[in-house]
Amino acid sequence: MVENRKKPDKSAPLPLYYQVKTIIKDKIEQGDYKSGCKIEPERELAKYFDVSRMTLRKAITQLVDEGYLIRRAGEGTFVRKPKFRQGLLWLTSFTEDMKNRGLKPDSRTIFIEEDRACYYLADKLNIEENTKVIILKRLRKADGEPMCIEKSHIPKFFLKSAELTMDSLNGASLYDFLQNEGIYLNHARETLEAGIADQEEAGLLEIQIGAPVIYRERTTYNSKNTPVEFVNSTYRADRYKFYVELMRKD
Ligand code: 16G
């Protein structure tokens, strides 16, 4: 694998570790290093690139920090799966999003319960305090891999004909269920925040406690601008990056 790789240019003004890092990163992005494959030992790579072990280690450490590589104690360093790049412009469901990527969406319902809206939730959903809400907490997976945890809150009065239960949802799409109830979601407002996984999140998402996560808070509205759903989601930061196109203001 190392044979057809470029080498750093020692006369170039760029630091050597940075050149080595860029060469390895390009190979990952171009698919020469396949996701899941083990890269050569540091000693071998340092010799090939003709750099010190310290320089090589700095390049590798940055690629680990940026999510391109993962070190497994006693096993070596491996290429990570590329992150999902998700646009922030379109209102899609998790199911749609995974299908568009050619992946099989799946859900594990952690609980569905009925509760009364507290002041905070009432404010988010623009309902009276103590109004009945259905709370649905799910672990969402793509091709069997945990991606995020979603806790949705929906005012019960929206659900007229069918009850939202484990059986009625049966691992399927919540947005499809709402559409079958005649509820059409039109737009949403969302915030993203950085966080670190606590014990429960780490267990469900199969990541280390303290690993970076992204908290997304979304309120989804129908065409009358009435909030239908308020969601708290925890996304794996090692599997997602978000994308938005920006325009100049003037
Ligand atoms: C998305 C939504 C979530 C919604 C879910 C429905 C975020 C950031 N986005 O993941 O609000 O509940 O889709 O997905 O949380 P489903 O129709 O596949 O159940």
C-alpha cells in the first residue's frame, strides 16, 4: 500500500508532519485506503516517508483527532468510515435520509409514554402547560450501526385516529405515521450544539463515555406554523458532519 504513495518534499515551506498528514488523508479520501483497513505500523511509515517517528506520530494523531483514523489498543491504527455529510436546508426524516444514502434505516424504541407538558415543553410546542403529550425515545440505526438517539414530543391532540404505540410504529417512520394521520410537516427550526456522551448515550450509541456528540434540538411545524413535534437528538460526532451553503448579506 505504501509503494504508490507520494513522499513529502523536504524543500517545501510546509511542515513535514503536515505534508505526511495530507498524503495519508488524500489516500483515505480517494479510497486507496479503504474504510476499516489497518494502516502500516508507525515504524514502517516513518521509514517510508523518511521522517522521524515523532513527526509521523504527530500526523497520525491529528488524523485520529479529525476522525479519519482510529487507534485500537494492541491492534493498530485503522481507517474510519467516512462521516455522513448532512445538509441543513431540507426537512427530511431519518428514514428518508438513510434511504437516500442507500442504507437501511432501523429504530429501537426505548420508550413511548404519555405525560403532561411542563412549562418548558409547553413553551416549545406553543401549548398550554399540562396538555397531554406523547414522548417517544428511539435509537436510530443505519445498516445496523447506531447513529443517533431521538426524543420526540408530540401533543396528543394531533393524533386523532391511531394511537402512537410501540406496535403502531413498529420500528417504522414517525413522519410516515403522522402523514397517515393527516399531519403534513412543512418546516422546522433547529439548533446544533457540541456535547460529550454521558453513560446512557455512550451505551446506546456504542461510543466511549465522554466522546464528542452533537445535540440537535428541532421544532417541526405544519403549514399553519403550528408546532407538531419538539425533538432532542444526540448524534455521534464521529459519524456526522453538517453542511450549509452561505451567501453574502449585501
Ligand atoms: C429526523 C428528525 C426528527 C424526526 C425524525 C423522524 C432531527 C434533527 N431530525 O431525524 O425530528 O423525529 O427524523 O424520522 O431530530 P422517521 O420518520 O424516520 O421516524
